[in-house]
Amino acid sequence: MTRSHSQMVALAAPKVLVLAALSLSATSCTLAAGNIQSRTTQGATGSAAPSGASAAQRLFGQVNTLLLQKYGGLSTVDRAQLARDYQAKLDAACLPTGADCARETAYPVIEAEIDALKDDHSFFERPDEYQSFEAEATGGSRLQFGVRLAQLDGESRVVTAVIPGSAAADADLRRGDVLKTIGAAPYTYDALKKAREAGTPVTLGVQRGTGTLDVTVTSRDSSTRDLPHMTRVGSVDVIVIPTFLAGGGVADRVHELVAQANREKASGIVVDLRGNGGGNLFECDESASAFVTNFARLSRSEGGDTRTVVSMGTRLEDGRSSDSVAVPAFWTGPLSVVVDKNSASCSEFFAFEIQYSGRGPIVGETTAGVGNTATQVFPLGDVALQLTVINYVKPDGTPYPTQVKPDVPGQDDIQALTQGQDVLLTAAIQALKNAPTAVSPGANQQPGQPGTVPANNRSK
């Protein structure tokens, strides 16, 4: 069965993660991508509020119905007591207006309640956040420059990625560029954000290596779709996966790139997941299956356990095909994976499957820490609730870790990047020298335990 992305929506990860990696490709700095298990296109299926209640109370009731009936995460907080506690807070907030209490009055109360659940993968999305998320989840368009930035000297000013087809790409902004001025003034991220919102041309003073240049760019509505791409460093192919949230096509593209690396006889592959906040779990699993012979897990929810097995781009749910890539490919050569503190959720699943199978070293920083659950987005009119609905273990009962700890620790050096030196990528390429090769697909392996061949036993 091939994928049907109209039935799926990728999910948003914890708001706190995004502040460390600001993105001008979003309409706000409050959303990043996370895992997906399934999608609902309807609102909450019930409400704790009577039909004559205020709009604020009705929304609060919908949220708490979902919280009580659908939550499948690892929080041990008493959710019924949580609802009672925050009902009192909503009553106090709505006291001045009574039955006319607006929906917006419930927003901060609901946000505080979901924070009190102590589940980093669950949160409430206000209208602007949900709108931005929907655009990114479907690969739709929004007003953007299309550039991702890292901090240097207290400002988000170093270009780390440019979305193809965006205004930034047309202006020839490049990874490693440093934004020094905006207009006639010293650069600030706030000034760039205002220029984006205004949609007017802005001239940026850019430092590129040891030189400087002026770049004029105007934000415009353009696609948020940011599919994997590959570059070659020497004889090594580097596959960058910016997100697993791109309106579909991520896994198919990864398999295409792996096939290309095979044809071009690359000596190794580095998969770069830095800044990848997650996305669609099907895309993540099927991408990982281009490198791991097969793997398995159990998903645990209120409705019971489901066994997932993934191999050669196909996912089986309790023995039945649920999704697959169009043309699968497989890489048997040396592999390493680069992660950082902003690699979250679905990218943590990818990295863990590589690490658990012994397929290759993970290089970089300890990941964000939300890689053991899947979430579902429940639209509630123009707002939405993201809620953890499933947690995962390996078939032997081993829980998925919240964080992936690298085999080769290291940190990005943004200052070095401005001079064209990618420290972690260099370390990942170096790590390929001791990386194992994989057993080819079709070998008799136990699910979740693909074989590898130690580096010193490889045929020359």
C-alpha cells in the first residue's frame, strides 16, 4: 500500500526547542516539527461543557475531554485533578463576562494546564501557530524569506540553511553567511522579522568568508517544502534531511539519493539531521529503512499494543502493509549520522534506529529529548491541541530513550562555519573510517536486529 498523505498530518514539537534555532521560514518562532502516528480531521469528539456554556468553557471542555480520553504518554500527573484545578482558574478568568466569555480567554489557561501535564510533546496551538503549522505540515506556502539562522554575538544572524525556491535562495544567500547590517543600521533579528512581515525589500550587509557584499531580499509567499538534498565531499555523499515534515516525499527522496550514491560509488554516506525537529513518523521510518535492514517496535496506547516492522521502505502494522516508498534503495556501505541539540522527535527515532542496530556512529550533541512518543493533532476550529497518544518500546520491552547520546560527542562551531569550516561534518566523515557495513536486504535477520560487518573485516 502506497502512502496517502491526505490522511496524515505531521505534528509540532515543544515550543521551547524552537527558541534555540530560530527560523525565518516560519511565521512565528513557536513551532517545530515532531512525530506523527495518525491524523484527525475533526474536532474533539465530546465536550465536558454544557451546550449553553461560554465559548471559553466549550473550548476548555473539548480540550479536557481529549486529555482524559486520548492521552497515551508517560506523564503520571492526575489528569482529572488537573482539569478540576484549571477549571477553577478558567472560572476566575471568565467571572467578569460570564456566559459571554470569549474563546481567547481560555487560551492561557489551557496552555498552563498542558504545561502542568509535564509532557514535552503535548501543547496547545493558538490560531497563528496552528496556521503556520498547517502550512509546514502540508508543504504549503506562507510569507517568508526561507532562511534558517543560528546565533552569533547574541543575535540569530548566521545562515545555516536556505529553502530551495525561496526569496533567500533567489538572492543567493548561502550557508555560513553572516548578516551584519540591515538597511543602514546594525543587524538585529527583530528588524529582519519586521521586514519579513512588511513584505518590503530590505538590503542586508553580508559577510561571506573574508569578503563582504550587499544582498537585497523581499519576503514572499513561497512553499515551505524542504526536501532532502545531497552534496559530495571528496568521495563521501552527505544527505541533509532538514525535516520529516514537508507535505510528503521525504522518504522517497532519501531512497532516490541512496540509489544515486550507489550508482556514483560513494565511499560513505553521512546523514545530517542537525536542526531537524521531526515530522511524519512514516517518512522517518521509511527513510531509516534505506540504511537498516529491518527494525521493529511496539506502540503502546490506551487501545492496546501495535507491532510495527519496517524494511526496504515498507511499514507493516500488525503484519499488514500500511505505507511504502515508490522505489526502495539500500545503502550497505559505511554510514554516520550527525545530530545536535535541536534534532528532535522523529529525527531522534531515526538516529536511535541507526544506533540500536549498530549500523553506524552517531556524531554530535545529545538530542533534544522527545524521541520516545508519538503525538496527534486535534483541530478545534482555528486552534488545535497536540497530544501524546502513543509511547514506544522495542519488542523485547526496551523503552525508546528520550534522548539519543552520540557515540562521537562534539559541538557545532558557528564561528568556524562562517569561515567555511563545518566541524561536526568533518568529524562525521572521519567517523566513517571505523563504521561497519550492513548485511544486504533479504539476509536472514531478526526484526530490529540487522547485521553489520566490523570495519576491520570488510572486503577490500
